[in-house]
Amino acid sequence: MTTIPSYKNIFLGSVTALLLLSACNKQLDLLPSDTIDPSKAFRNVKDVNSGLLGAYSALNYYSSIFYTTRITDEVMLPTENSTGSGVATYRWQYDGSFQHDAWYDNYKGIDRVNRVLSVIDEIPALAGDETTQKSQYKGELLALRAYCHFELIRNFASGYVADSMGIPYMEKSEITKYPRASFGTVMSKINADLTAAKDLIPVGFSDNTRITRLAVSAIQARVALYEKNWPNAIKYATEVINGKPLASRADFPKIWHEEAPAEVIWKLKRVASDSETPLGNLYTQETFLSNPAGSRVYYAASYELTNLFDQANDIRFSSYIVVDPGRVTAGRTPNVVIKYTNNGSTNRNLVDIKLFRTGEMYLIRSEAYAGNNQLDLAEDDLNDLRRTRISGYADQTFADKTALMDAIEKERFKELAFEGHRHHDLRRWNLPVTRLPEDAVNALGAVNLPPTQAQYRWPIPNSELRVNPNLKQNPFY
């Protein structure tokens, strides 16, 4: 991706260095020497696009999937993994000294967005296409600010109810010591930014490596799900479902190998320069594709997840996981995650990161219908999704809302496996993280993580608490 113009971007996680700069003699009216006034950095619509692309480039979903996968029951830690990578996270051995990259990455992206937004209205644009582009870029910036704040709040909120401690909502680039706003306040600001963004992005803009109007609807649907705003979740998920159908069984595996654009609403484009941190490396060595039995698996698909699938008929299973008996013979774990691999000759673990798909929208709408006591419609969406994914599937009925919600929970576990949702889903439902005995052989007793334990939610990094005394730590730390 294009990088932001060459100037240092100041964001919340770098506040210490900036405080030192601001301690200069106040009688000298000098700007910090390592910054550029945004009005000088962004002088035309082309510059705005460069700044916007720089904000996109700050997104790093690698860390979100890395941590979310390891804290939950999605994966197991094989004894063959001697790297130590992520082990403390997997075993729930972290405290306030834990540095979750999502805090820094998302606030960095927000800072970049706010710098462009601070001047965009004053930037001249020619009538016609350039004016339309400027409007679109502003819409993307607002939607990106909302998305980054949503990623922050679902990672760091003390809970997902209105009066829970949320995160500071940054609407301009400044050195500040904001306290944590409530979950309800932050979600209200997220919704306001998304509403404003949607009106600015043209209907015909369809580049799914950026935020389109349909992507805004997808973000709105996910936000509404976390708010338990069932009517809005239904409304926005329906907009996406009507605009982007589910992938066929033939196309579904191709999504993950970059061979078909089916049902992907928004993705982060990964290029060769990202090859140092390909997402597939979280799970296995790249050599697995040429040497399955001899390659090291870092984190394997859990037996709990693997056993949920109809392995013979569910296209998701063969697209996400390979069970290799040869690895058992070689004394290695057989359940190998292949969701983030491609069919190229090099960089086999490097693929685009799919942020929003139509499959999620069916599950959002199904859960929202159930929450709204429209059980027949909830059942229809669940069956429609399963029928598309599972060969020979026969529609099911459910005895009551409890049985239906249990089915939706398990379907989200399967459909969205390794996409960074499982931890947040368990928190939304106030369910503990639990692991089967066969998945916990290397967990050192980390088999039950209840909501009353500190590690059930991520800590605010201690480094942030030190520079901002107005922030409060999450419970039990």
C-alpha cells in the first residue's frame, strides 16, 4: 500500500516523546521540529488520498487475530512448537505489562485519519470528479476512524454494556489525557461517524480493499450486534446480504487463495513487502505445503473446533483445516490450519486479510432476529447459510430460543474460525473460555477462563496508564 507522506505521525502510544518536546521554553513560540502542519502536508485532493492510504496502512489485523486466536478454544498448542511465540497469551499468563498491539496500531491509524480530516474541508477541489473524490475520501476517513475505535473498544472495553468502561474517542490529533469514555458513549460516536461516512461514499465505488458504502453497512451491522440493537443489526446486515450474495461452494475455497472475490466486502490488501509477517505464519511453517509431515505447526486447530464440522460435507472444513494422518505417524499434531495459504510458488502464507464477509452478515441477522424474538426468520438465515456451505444439508428446526442461540454460537465458531471473533463473541455472551482435555495438553492448566478472572479481558497497557493517569485499568488487574 502507498505510505503516508514522510513526516512522523504522533499518536497516543508515542505520547512520552512528545511531552518531552512540549517541555521546551514556553517563551519560544516554536513548533516541534519533527512534525509538519497538516495544512502544508495536504494541499490538494491527491494529497488527501495519500494521507488516507497512509491511515489504511496503519491497520494491522495480524495482532488482533494473533491474540484472539490464542486466548480462546480455537487452537491448541502442540508440543512441537518450541518457539515460545504467543505461549504466555495461550496460557493466560499476562498482566498490565502486556503490550497489545491493537492499542497502538489503531490509535496510530486514528491519528493519521484526524490529521487529514483537520484540513480536508479547506482543500480546494475542481467541480465534478475531483469534488466527488474529495467527498468519498472524507467518507472513507470517517468510516476508518469509526472502525479503529470499534476495534479498540471490543478489545479493551471492560464490558459490552452502556456503562462499561470503554476507551478514549479521539476526534482530533492532539496531546491529551482523556479518560475512558463509557461503552455507550463510544458506540454513539462510532455510529455518528459511520452515518456521516455513508452519505459521502458513492454507491458505485466498489474497491473492496477500501471502505465502500456496502462496507460501511457491514461495520454498522457488527456495531449494532455488540450494542444488541437488533433492529439496526437486521437493517444493516440485510443491506449487505442484498448487495453481496454468499459464495457458491465452488468459489468458497477460492476466497482464501485470492482466486475469487466472492462475498468479501472489505479486505486488507497484503503485498510482497508484507512477507515478513504473513498471517499464515501464525499457524504453521510455509514448508507445510510441500512437506506436511516434516513441517512444524505452531498452533493447530483445536479438537473442539475440528470435531464440530461435518468434515466430509462442509466446504468450510476443507477450506480451513487439514487433518493429516501422516503427521500423527511422525509424532506431530494432525489438525493443521490452512485458511491463510495461497497456491503460489512463493510466499505461500501471505494472503489478503478478509475483514468482512457476507457469511458473517447472515449470522449477525440470525442472532438479531433471535434477539428480537423473530425465531422463524432467525432459523431461516441459519439454515440458508448452512445449506450453502454443507452438501446435502437438510433444514433444521429448533425447540426454543435457547436451542437456536446455541446453534448460532456454534455456527459462528465454525464460519468465522481464525478471523478474530471468538474471544469477543464469548465476551458478548458472558461465557467462559474452556478447553477440552485433548486441547490442553500443553496449556499448563489453562482450561477455564471465567468472566471474573482478570485475563478474560485485555489489560490497558501499563505504559499508557503511566503517561495518562486519567485512564483506569480493567477489573481484577
